[in-house]
Amino acid sequence: MKRRTMKCSICTNELQGHGHNPYPLKYKGRACTDCNDLVVYERIKRLMPDTPDIKYIGEVNRENRRV
């Protein structure tokens, strides 16, 4: 059986394993582990609107992304 490769619906890098649920950043597809940090942050931010903006985490993940 041929193994199907999937791409992250946020950054389009190839996924390792099954990936993560990308909601609320995307409604379809899967998210890679690096983008999942951004997804979790957005979920927390929506639950707690007073959460400080920490965009730096996303910038670090994008620079150190595994290929």
C-alpha cells in the first residue's frame, strides 16, 4: 500500500504523522507541529481576549521549521 503524504494547510510543509487540527486558523486539512503552536495560541486568545500578543513565538517557529 502506498503511503499518502499530506501537507500542512497553514504553511504547506509536509506533515510528519497525522498532524493536528488547524481550527480556528483553517477550517479544513491538518496542521504541522510547528503551526500547531500558532493554533493553540489563537484558541487561548479567543477564550481569554486579554492575552498579551506574543507574535514572536510564531516568528521563531517559522525560522526553525523542520523540512
